[in-house]
Amino acid sequence: MAQDEDEEDLSFNVEEVQNIVRDNIEFCLGGNTYSHSRVPQWITVITEKTLTRLNKLNKPFKYIMRITVTQKNGSGLHTAAAYFWDIATDGTCTVRWENKYMYCIINIWALSLQM
Amino acid sequence: MEKTDKSEITYEYTKRRKCFGRQTLFTDHGPELNVNIPPNSAMYKNYILRNPVNVSIQNTGTMSEHWVNSVRAEYTSSGVNHVEGGWPKDINTNDPEAAQRYRRKIEKDDAYIHAVMHLGHSMEHNILQNNAVDMYQIYYSELSSIPPVERSSCHTVNVYREPGSARRPIRSLSWQADGARLASAHADVNFMRCARSLQFSYIWDIENANAPELVITPPQPLLDLQYNPRDQHILVGGLMNGQVGCWDMRKGSETIALCPPHVAHRDLARNVLFINSKTCAEFFSASPDGVVKWWDIRNMNEPTDSMIIDAVRTNNDTQCVENALGISALEYEPTIPTRFMVGTETGLVIGGNRKGKTPLEKLPSKYEAHLGPVYALQRNPTFLKNFLTVGDWTARVWSEDCRESSILWTYPHRTKLTDGAWNPIRFSLLLVTQWDGCLSCWDLLRRRSAPIVTAQLCDEPLLRLRPHEGGLLVACGSSKGTIYLAELSQNLGTADKNDKQLLTHILERENKRERILEARMRELRLKMRQERDGAAHAPDDAARRDADLRDAAADYCLAVAELQARQHALPA
């Protein structure tokens, strides 16, 4: 059990991260309309908050975070990713959020520090 | 700015040295779709294409602006009062002794003498230069200024209109002795006019043009109203029915004395004039019935004297009223007490002598003046031998010696001339009023071919004229009962010191000319008579005529020689 707990602690918990990120997006973008001038501000806020919370998890990971905010004007968007990593320890998490005016896609990749 | 504000996120961990460099176990993890958002063409409708888009692009280097000004230097100008200077600090200049001591010390110095010699040289140059040319002299101050070009003018200063709606022609104007009041007599002589209302005459104060000062109410219209030159309150007037009356301004507008009708003139009393007498209460009157009567104010019941103006040829004929000539103008000069002149309706000017015993003595001189009645007759106040007559369309100046013709005359005007007078101050100035309402001034010293000033005072005919004794104002009366007070410009109202001489020359010259012409005419007439009669006349006549002519010829040659001598003398 202790090992499991250790393993729990050491592995990447997707849901937990998703929750963190979703909360942050909600807080920041909320019901706002897309505003080209305010987007950098929002991105900064989301990044800071999310990384701080992720850091607080105290897990031995390097985090990479990518945020995309797109205005909802009828265009399509496709993104894909491929990895060459250690499948056992590293993980990824994608959060898709939208409101009436914009989409927000956040990718978090966590790369474990070899202990 | 937000990036630098990031709080430090750190994660600390420890790792054993032996665990460094462990083999990594990487495997591929296939591409997985992250985001798949299909395009939604319905959303396009919410957006429009923005065209044009204004984008400003500048691809230059950035520059900054900065300005610098140097520190300004303040300048002021001030004079310096140089007093003796160069005193050293330790000597009190106010102390005469110390100053004296210092001075003596300096003077003993060698360099002192050399310095003074050196400075003296340049000072001498400046002083000599100053003495040669006076820098502060005003040039041309010793030259007299050129007399300015003479501009004459005449303009109306005041208009006195007859009160009421009546517009009766002015028959006479007279200034009070000191010149503050003007008396005007109005009378409409046209008998056919049915209005038999009283016609008044007025006394005006020249300052107040709104209303006359006093209204004179004669029983009949006044044809002439004259102030007493000695007593400024008494006036006499001649009425239309031949009577003469006397008024006193202090007593009001009614006559104080009126002569009875049976001793009055048989026709209207056209002219009255005061004469010089000890009592200053005597005047004489004339009328178109041809009789001149003398009156005394104190007793107006009968005239003191009367004279019939009938120019008879010899002493034996008596003068009778049937042949008398109607009088239209009367003249009297206070300095020549017993003589007077009358102008008749036939155009003759007859000189009269009150003290004459025989008819010839009573009317010694006769001049054929005009083609119509003589309207004005006045002696020149300075040159008593010359008098002015105005009649038909000309104004003429006569000399008493020349019987045949006037010595000076104006050109025939287009309009009738109604009255004329000499200016009392500028004695070469003639003032003449015309039927077209013009006042023209003729200056004998300036131009004799034309008047120097003509002023159109009004549209209706001007009938009477009387200059003020000051010489600058002239009162002109019109046929509508309005008096215009005109002012002449300064140069017309004053006389220069040379004027009297110059005018004397002119008049003498003209006189001489006329006399020579007269002599020639007489000669020609004599010759014609001789030829016609065939009889030889007394040679002494011829001798006399010849003598006259020889005199004239001699005078002329003398004058020419004189002129030539002067001309030759000039260049030499």
C-alpha cells in the first residue's frame, strides 16, 4: 500500500491536474468575450496560477504548459502531438474549455525527473 | 512587464550521485489528436470583413528630441558719469589737502609731463575740428520762409430766416454801429399782390439765428432801414408810401416819429441815410419821385431841406419836378459833409452839393454810369475820390475826375448784379451780389479779369449786401427774405501794409489812362465838328487840346525811358 501510495504520489494524476487547470480557466476567462488586447494578460494569469498549483503538488516532474486561446468565428482548429518518452512515468493532460465567444485549450506535459 | 513579475516557482529535490546518468527508457507515443474543432460556417455571419484596414507601419530608426539653451548674458545700457578718477584707495578725495598733496606728488613724476604732451596733441586736433564746423547748427534758419500760396474762400456761417411763412424780399440791410446787430427791411414791392397784411422788418442779433431780437412794425412796408452810426439804438426807415419814420430799439417796435403824408415823398421812399451833423439826428431820404429831402428826427413834421434832382444845362433854368430823375441809390460820406451822390433810375450818377446856390452848383458832377438803374453807389472808405457803382450787368469803379467813363470795370455778367460794396478793412476788395444767388469778391490788387472768390450762397436771387465793419463778415439778403451771413477767409478780410500804395498806383494809372483817352476823344470830336461845320474854331481850343495831348505823350515817353533805364541798370 505504501508503495502504491508512493507510486500514487510519484505518478502523474491527470484528473487532478485537469481540475486545477479548469478552475483556473474558469476564474480567468469566465464569461468574457474575446478581446485581442486582454488575451496576453489572461494567459499570463492562467500560466502563473496553474504552474504554482502544480508546483504545490510537490511531484518530481518538469512541467510544460501550452495555452491556446482562439476566437470563435467559425474557423476550425486541429492539433496533434507525438512523444518519444518514458511511457510509464511521463504523462500529458489536455483541457478543452469553451464559452460563447472563444475556445481555450491548455496542454500540460509532465516529464518525470529520474529518481 | 508582467513577465518579470513572476514569483519564483522552485522545486527542490535531492538525488544520489550514483543515480546520475541512469539509462533512459524512451518509447514512442504515437500522435494523438489534441484538439479537434470543426469549422462552423454559421459563425461567419457574426463577422464582416473589415476593409480597409488602416495599419500604420513606420520603418525608421527611433529618435528622441531634446533642446538645450546656453546661459543668457544680460546686457544693460547705462551712461557713465566721468568725474575725476584714478585716485588711489587710501586718499579721501573729499579732503582737499590730501588731494592736493597727491596731485603735487604726481606732477613731480617724470612720466606725467610726457603723458600730457602726448594727450595734448590729439586734443588739439579735436578742438580745431570743433571750431571749424559747428555740428549742432540748424541750417537755413536765417532764410525767411516763403509766403504761403493765398487761398481765398467764402462760406456761410449763419442763416437768418424770416419768421412766419411770409417770404418777402429783403430791401435793405444795416449793421449796428458796433456790429452786433443787423437790421433788415423786408418789403414786397409788387403792388398786384393782394395780401395787404402788415409786413414787418426785423432786427437780428447775429448770435441768435432762431428768432429776431425785435420786430419792427411799420404801418407800411419798409424799403430802407438804417442804423444811426452815432447812436446805436436809433433807426430810420423809408416806407412804401413815401413817409419816413424813426424807431428806437429801446422803446419797442412802434415808430417814435413818423412824418406826415403831405410832406413825404410822392413815391416810395427808397433810400434813407444818416448825415453827419452835430446833433447826429439828421438824415436824408431819396425816392423815385426825384426829390431828396433832409429831415431832423426831433421834428419830423416837415423836412428841413429838399432838393430836386434835375440836371439842367444852364443856371437860368429852374429845376422842376416833372423833369426830375428818379433816384435809386443814395450815397453819403461822413467825412465830406456837404456833398452827396445819387444814382438815378436812368443810370446816371449825379454828385450833389447841399450848399450850392445855383442849380449848376447844386449838382456839379454827372456821370453816365449804367444802362439801367444804379443799384448801388458807394465811395471807397480809403480812397474817397473813387466810388463804386453797380448796375445793369457790371460793377464799375469811378474816379471823380474822369467824367467820361469809369476807370475800372468788371466784365458783363450773365446775371444781373444787384448790390455791391467795398470791404471796409481790405479796401481793394469789392463784394457784389448776383441775381443767381452768388456772392462774388473782386480784389483789385489780385486780378481784375475775374473775381477771386465766388460763393453760391443760395438758389434765389440775392438782393442786398452789407459788409460788417470788421471786414470778415458779409450779410447778404435774398429775395425770399433770408439773410445769409458769409465769412470771408482771413486774407480777404485784412489789408497788407503795401496794399494802400499798390492800390494808389493802380487807381492813378487807370485814372491817367482814362484822362488821356478822354483828351483824345475830345480831340476827335472837335475834329469831326470842325469838318461838319466847316468854320474855323478858336485856335486856342486846339492849342489847349494839343497841350493836353503833348503832356500825355511826354508822360508816356518818360515812363518808357524810365523802364528801359531800370532794365539796363539791372544786369549792371
